[in-house]
Amino acid sequence: MIDLDNISALVVEANPTMRTQLRNMLNMSGISKVQFAVTAGVAVRKLRESRFDLILCEYHLGDGQDGQHLLEDLRHHHIIPLTTLFLMVTGERQYERVISAAELAPNDYILKPFAADTLHERIERALEKRDAFMPVYRLIELGNAPDAIAACIAGEEKHPNWAIDFMRLRAELQLASGNGEEAFALYEKILANRSIPWARLGLAKALHMQRRYAEAEDILQGLVAENDMFLDAYDWLSRTREAAGELQGARNVLATATSLSPHRVGRLRRLGELAIETGDHETAEKVLSEVVRKGKYSDFRDPEDHVRLVQAQLGKGDTAQAEATIRDLERSMLGLDKTRSCTSLSSALVHLKKGDTTKASEAIKALANEGGAASSNLSQSLKKELARACFASQMEEHGTEVVLDLMRNATDDRALESTKRILREAGRSELCEQLLSRTQGEVKDLVAEGARKAQGGDYEGAVQFMLSAVRKMPTNIHVLFNATLALLKYVENCGWNERFAEQARSLMERARQIDPGNSRLPALTTYYYNLLKKYGIRPSS
């Protein structure tokens, strides 16, 4: 029997009668530390402030929110640890559709109506499973993927009743570590016994990581054909088409997914971006208006959504509505880091649409004064808009600096090609090759100089030099890898340095987010954890 006296619970439920019933049931189970959240927003704020052992969440939360959206936000933004149990309360009619479509599943579903003893049994079962997975969860939260994978293998042997769950987690860890081939083999092994939708989705993700887009698309097409509510499969199908350069096809897939589930802000945002890229400004305005409306009261709001809405409105030729959006941006996003930059960029775009290059130039200068000509706090997609605005305003020096920043931090060939297209569209094709050659030379020289210092025994000089390069090119994958290597070589040759080790871990994580399938990631990660073992250091989260 598991002692429930010390278990803390958060009940997410809009209905006051149901809240009372759930609290009474939890009390009967021995759980007395119970708090409540009546909306998803309140739940997020409470979970930012405190850690709970258990979240008991109603599937339907009202106002377009549901428990699945909440769970995805909590996991995506790392608001709750893996050790926090998430139990979904749902009606039987929704259960089949919800459970079959969820890539990111709760720890358990409890079907209404249910009695107190059913809830007690489910909580005990979930806690028992959590205890079995605890060694893996602790390693994951420390970022130690190699040992977490080994712990999964041990878990499969020790707890055969949860072997499939350990295999699933192991495959996900392989994907997160950049080991697409190992993940692929694991998913195939799982599928050899049962055709499970999440395993087929995992297989498609592994293929996507290996850039085998046509094979991934075949699997994803099959998944959405079999279950029209498998929204994660739609998202990956769109992502796969986009990676293959089929923007219109990617947009169409997201439009279908959005019609089935119209409240997921991240999906709506990406649909709006793709609609702008494909020239469908009508759809872009409709979708992005909804993103802005939802974002105003969200813990995850982003001023850039207003800029994209302005782009869509200007694409339709509606400058008056775009100006109203800028006023709303200033008012509703006041105090956020990017608000002033986003306001200045939006104003520049409106002035250009009106043909007033003088006022556009003034807005761009204001933007440069706020964050430098490259405006480092803006996303890469909005920096591209800034570059276009600079060239359209005859501000070639500013435009060149922004393009250089984009080229230095291009995460893949597609990003680089879209930046080159900006210059070609602006009639600066000759500048394109000059800047590209300059950027490639800079990266090559930086990496070579860092390596030269390390080879000469100046490990600290190599670290400082490469960290300076990272500040200049924060998303350049070659620079990130070589800076991480410089840090680790210092630790190996000069002794343990907590700060350098943490910086190395942070840079590896950044590289993993930018290019999860990069072949250098697994070896670099192993190098890092071997150094921890060498010095007898327990990783800290």
C-alpha cells in the first residue's frame, strides 16, 4: 500500500459541484493537501508557483480550453516535472477519440461517472508506476539521456508489466538525443507485436529526422486516414511537407487540423505563418486574429503575433486595420520584452505600404536603437521582414547587417535559401554571394582559431574565444558544437569547472533544439557524461 498522506493534488475543474465531489473523494483516499484551479490559466499560474504530486483535470474546461491542451502546454513549457502525475477526467464518448489521438498522453484517464474507490485505485496504480519510472525520470530531468536510456532497459527487465512503456520512453529519448536510427529500430520492434498509433507516429518522426520525408508522409497519411482526430499526426504531416518544400500542402494539412480542433494556439499560429508565406492573406488574417485574441490573456502570449497579423492585413491592403492592430499591440502587450521592437517593425511595414519611406526609415532606426540593427530579440522570421523593410527603405547598411545576422544563424539550408531570396527580391543578387562568402569565412575562421588555441594548450583561451563566437552567432550549429567542445576539453584537461560544465550542457541543449538529428550530438553528449563520471560529479538540474 502507498501512503497518500503526503501527496499534494491540484484539481482543475470549472464546475463547483464537481470540485467539491473530487475533493471529498481525494480526502476519502487520504489526500488532504488539495488545491483548486477553475481555468487552465489559473492552473498554469499555480503550477509555476508550487509543485504538486498529482493533477486531476477535467477534459472540458470551457472557453475552448481542454485538459489535453493544458497538459501539452505544461509539458512543452517545462512547467511540471515528469514526476507530477496528470490524470484526465473525461466522459466515455470522448475517451476513445482522445486516447487514440494523444501523442502526449496523461498518466491515466478516469471515465465519468466514477466512485471514490475507483479514483483511489487509479491514483495508487499511477503512483506505483511513477515509482518504477522514478530512476529514469530523475536522469531525464538532469539531462542525462545516455544513462536514462540505460535505466529504461533495466526498467524493462525489472518491470515486465510496463515493458512497452519503458520502450516507448527509450525511443523518445533516442529521438531527443538525435539517434534517429536507434529510435526507428525500437519503434519497429514495438510494432512487430502490435500496430499502435503512437508507435507508428514515432516511426514517422524517426524517418523525418533522417530526412526520409516521402516514407514519413506515407505513414502519416495512413494515420490521419484511420483516425481523423489524430492531431499530432496532422502536425507532423504538415512539418514533413514543409521540410520537403511543399508549403501549400503543409498549409492545407494544418487547415484541416485546425477545423477539427480550433483552439490550439501553436497550431493556429503556424497556420497563419504558412498562409502568409503562400499568399493567402484572407486565411492568415482570420487565423492570426484568433491567435491574438487568445494570446492577450495567456501566460504564453507573444507580441510577434500582432506583427504577423499586421502582415496579413497589409497583404489585403487594409492599412487602417493594421494601424488598429499596432495600437492594440502597444496596449495589450505593454511591458513585455519584445513589444517595442514589434511595434517599431509593424509601424515600418505600415509606412512602407503607404509609400512613406521616410517614416519607415525612422521606425527602423528606432528599432535599431532598441536592440541593434539586427534586433536580436526578434525571431528569425520577423528579422527577414525587417531585412525586406530595410532594403525597401533604402537602408542598405541596416539591411546588410540584418541579413548577415540571418546567415550567421541559419539553422538549415532552407533557412539560408530564404535569406538569399530576400536579397534577390531586393535586386541585390551580387551582395548575396558576397555576404554568404563572408559568413562562411567567419565561421570557418572562428572554428579554426578555437581549435588552434586548444591544440596549443590554451584551453581557457579557446573557451573565451568560442563563447564570444556564440554571442555573435547564437544559433549557428557549427559554432555551438565547437564552443561545447572547447568547454569540455577545458574540463578534461584542466580539471572540474562547474560553470563551464553547465555552459556546455546548455549549449548542447540549444544545438539539440535547433538540429535534433545532427550526427555529432550523441558523441558530444556521451563525452559530457563520461567527464562527469571521471570526476565523480552527480549532474545537477
